[in-house]
Amino acid sequence: MTRVGQVSVGEGSTRAEGPHGEGKRFAKIETGFAWLRLIGAALVVIEHSFPLLHPAEIGMFPESWNLSPGYFALMAFFAMSGYQITDSWYRDASWWRYLLKRALRIWPPLLVVVMISAFVIGPLVTVLSQSEYWRSYETWGYVINNAGLYTLQHKLPGVFADNPYPWSVNGSIWTLPMETTGYLIVLAAGLVGALSKGRATLFPVLAVFVVLDGFGQARVGHNGNFGGLLSLPLAPLVAYMVPFVLGMIFFAYRDRIRFRPSIAYGLCALYLLTNFTPPLEPAARFVLPLAAGYGAVTWAHHWPRRLAGYDEWVYGSYGMYIWGMPVQQLYVLAGVNDPWLLMAVAVPTSYLFGLFSWRLVEKPTQQLRRYLRPPSRPPRQQEPDRPAAGHHNAARLPEPRHAGPQRAPDQFVPGPPRSQHWDHPARQPQPVRPPAGRPPHPHHQVNQYRRYSGDLRDDAHSASPAWTDPSEMPLEGPWRGTISGP
């Protein structure tokens, strides 16, 4: 059973709740999430190296295996996002501040990469003339449509037309509308109270997505049976909302769920067993989101403390993800034709682009969140309970000095006993004053545990800057829908 001031992390150990949620053995949970996202972004770049040179391949493994590290990472990222975005609402249940924070997180890096792709990379590599390129509607629509998220456009006129994979300039952004849909699910759940006292209602929501996923049958390299809405394939959306809602449940029940590495590894082994055992293969699609989601949250809780302190170097996962494919397409255009060589040069280059995106775009825009902090309320002073008359534990306060004649020691004076002179100022207990430092959170009825602080808290009233918030990192994952058409 979890004690006050501790988080259950399993394996017989607990995480001490300090000002940054840091324990003696493990790093902050947000540090674990940041590292996992960076590793996942690198896996995405690695897997993209194969279909960009050989479009018939969906990844590093044969399609018959139905196994993709990038797809597993995608499921894990949706679960992490569900966990952390729910935490963001839990800390500040304001719908308009929530939406503005989401917009500040997902849009600025996206707008920068699509504008540079359209206005810098495009004119340099297009096979069309400059006049044709600039007069084309697709050139300007690439920025406008991609800014709308649900109206994604993957092609620029004549750009990468001679590459083996000419159908998308930046197919990685296909997951961003799904991430945005997850944001809206958290908003709706928060408004109806499903993230506080009504948290049990999350289980019927999860059941609906699991049933729909069974009918949709989306998998690696296949968009499933539901068709699409605008640029959004519906069957993959349903499949990825299963781990997202699981992440919401993991956060809502974090006081009861024990995150044990042994269980996480056991679930991963169960997924491999069901995936490669023909009679059990249909169950693999239901085990995968549980294994990936529970594993990601567990590994974030158990991230080694020796890897803490490098947050500024691992926050570039979002930028690495959205810059990875344009960088790879440029390398292919330059003559790289081996998948292993492509991943060897593209992974470090994409990491540098992600780092620049974090420091030059994301970090400055996240500083605007200081204007979105919830208003501070003055601390409420508690009224002390008055002890009952004649109680043996009544406070023995100094006798007030009264004017007039003093009574003899053995003289009886009518009136209440000494322990009942509570109306005198000298006998009043001093009110409990709040501790110095951060004022109480404006949503006491929700944030009753005060579990997380520091980088994960984008509304923190502390020395931690508002922009150090990896909890709203958008989704990193492979662009499986682009092979068969987004």
C-alpha cells in the first residue's frame, strides 16, 4: 500500500517524493519520459530508412512477422502522452488554458518545419521551374493544410520526385492529428469529471475503443477497414487511442497501480508469444497496447538516476521526429542508397535538428506559458478546534493579568475552570500559518496528492522555468499510413 509522500514503483522499492519527485535510486519520471521519447524518435528514423529506399518494405523486419520496433514505440508514446496530458489537466482544470498550452506545444515546431520545407527546401530541390513552383497551389497549401492538422498535405510540387519514395515530403506528421484527438478526449473527460471522482468511467471508454479496434484491424503498414476522415485514417486512430486511454487510466489510478519492471517484461514476452503463435496471433493486437503502455510508464518510473541531469539534451525528441524524414529524403537525393548507411548519417543529423528545434523554437515558445499560470489564491487559515471544557489535554496558557484585587490561593471564585478561559486573547491558540514558498494550488479538490513538481509541472509556481515541460511532448511514431496513402 502506498504511503503518504511515496509513489509505488514496485520491486520492493519506493520513490521518495521530494520537490521534484526524485528518489534515491531513480530519476524524475519526466526525465524517464524524455529519454524514452528520444529513443523512440531514433527508432522511427531507423525504421524509415528502409521504406524510403525500398518502398515495398515496411521496416527492418519482413511484413509477415507483423513486428515493428517503431510500431511498438508508437503505442508506447500514445500511452505516455495519455498519462502526461491527463496530468496536465489534473494540475490545472481550465479548458481554455489547457487548449492554449496544447497549441503552444504542437504548433510552433510544426509550422517551422513545414514552412522551411515549402519555402527553402522545396525551391532548391524541385524538378519544376521556379515560376511553376511558386505559382502552384500545392506550394502554399502545404503550409496552410498542414497547419490545420486534420487536413494534412504530404506532397510539394516536384519535390523529391526522383526519390524512391516520392509520395511524401514529411510523412512523419501523419500521427499529429491523432495526438490532437487524444488531447480532445482528455478535455472532454476532464469537463465531465471522468478524471477525478468519476475516473471509473474511463473503463467503458477503453472498452469502446478496444471493440472498435477489433473491427478496424489496423496493423503495421495497413490502414484497416474504416476508411478516413479528411486526412485522418480512422482505423489507426482507434488503434492508437487504446494505449492513449490506457495511459489516462494509469494516471487516474496511479495510487493503486504498482509499476513493476518484472510485469512489464512479462507483458512484452506475452506479446511476442501471441504474435508468433498462429492460434494466439489474433490476441496480439490487444496485448500490444497493454505491453507497450504499461512498459513505458514503468520504465519512466524506474529510469536510472545516473542518467538524470541531461534533460536539455534529450528534450529534442519532437524536433528530431518531425525533421527526421526531410533530412533522410535529402540524404537519399544526395546519393545515399543503403538503408544502414542512411540510418547512420540520418540519426545524428536528425538529433541535431531536434536539438536546434528545442532551443530555438520550442523552448522560447514554451516560455509564453508563464502567462497561462492559474491565478493564485490566498491561503485559507484553519480554525483551531477548541478542546472540551475540563479536558485533561487542554492547553495550559499563561494566566492573564486582571486589574483589581487578587484572590487568595485558597479562595473560591465562581465561574468556569481555568481550562475554559478561551475567550481571552492570551488563551487563543495561534492560527496555523501556511509554509513559506509556493502558494497552494488553485485546484485543491483535484490535486490532493501533490505528487509531481519541477519540469513536469507547466504551471509550477517555483524556481523551475515554465518551459521545462516534457509532459506535453507530442507523439513520436512511424508514418505507417503514408505507404498506402494517408
